[in-house]
Amino acid sequence: MNEDEINYKTLRKIQQIEKDSPTLTKIDSNFYNALSDYLKYLDDRLEKESSSQKQTLLRDEIQNTKKIMANIYEQREKKILLASISKARGGDPDLKNLVDAERNLFESILNLMMQTREELLNKKSSDKEKTVEPEEKNLKQENTNPIVRITQDIPEFIGTDTKKYNLRKDDVISLPRDMSDTLSKRGVAKEIKK
């Protein structure tokens, strides 16, 4: 496409048609490449332009063109996502106006959705039991770690249990025995008797 096939006016028209349509509108299969070419054409003109007034106008046109490009793409992207959801749920969305890159996006999203749907909704009950059981056991176990009150701010550190701690004065926390002993010896924590 040459630069006069796509211009600011035609882009605004495409943007409005896309906005008004609930489904993907028909665009040229080369649309995104043509947009890229048009921006390159504007950049080249800006580089060669000596008049500061025309440079300002060109910069504005480039900025506005990029905004319209993003808006057109985002409207289409949203419709592609909705079409993917529809298809994953057994619908038959209208895909005739997808260009190649958009079709790739649609198929990637759909594949990921179908794979995730399969993994989560068709799990075997034994898998479910395996993941739930340890959590339930942990909930039933009584906390045997000492509870301590922090007596002064402590810089962030990684504990012996490999967790990150950011403790402040007057925090009350249950810590593994070795950590509470160390902090108590340093005079920055006091054990609270249960």
C-alpha cells in the first residue's frame, strides 16, 4: 500500500466503524503492515521537514495516528478475546474478518483456554483428594512454635524457614524455635508465654 491509501482520515473512519460494530469489521489483510508503512512515511517526512511549524503538525499527526492504531487494535483484541471465550464454551463466533496475525492470536488464546479448562474441570477426584488432604492435616496440627513480640524494628531478612521477614517494633508473630531463640538472644524479641 502506498501512503495515500491509509491516512489519518481513513484511520478515523476505520476506528469509528470498529467501535460501532459488535463483531470484527472487515479490514485489508495487509492493514497492520500498511499502518506501519504509513507511520514510517510520516517519520521520514518529519526528518526531512525544515519548518518547525510543519514539524509540530507532523509530530501531532504521528502521535494521534499511534493512538488511533492502538485503539483500533484494542477494540479488535477485545472482540477476539470474546470470540475465544464463545468458542471455548461451544459457541460459533464469526471469524471471517480476522487477519492472519489476529487468527494466530485467537487460536493461541483458544488453545490455552481449552487446555486450562480440561486441566481444571476434568481433574480426577484422586488428584483433588491428594491436594486437599495435606492442607487439612496442616490446619489440624497445633502451632508448636513460640510466639514472640518484636521489641525494635528489624531490617528485612530471610529466616531459617526460607521465608522473608520484615518485622517492626510491637509485631507479634509465631516463629520457628531457632529463629525466636536467636532474636531473643539479640534482645530484639521477647517470647510471650502461652
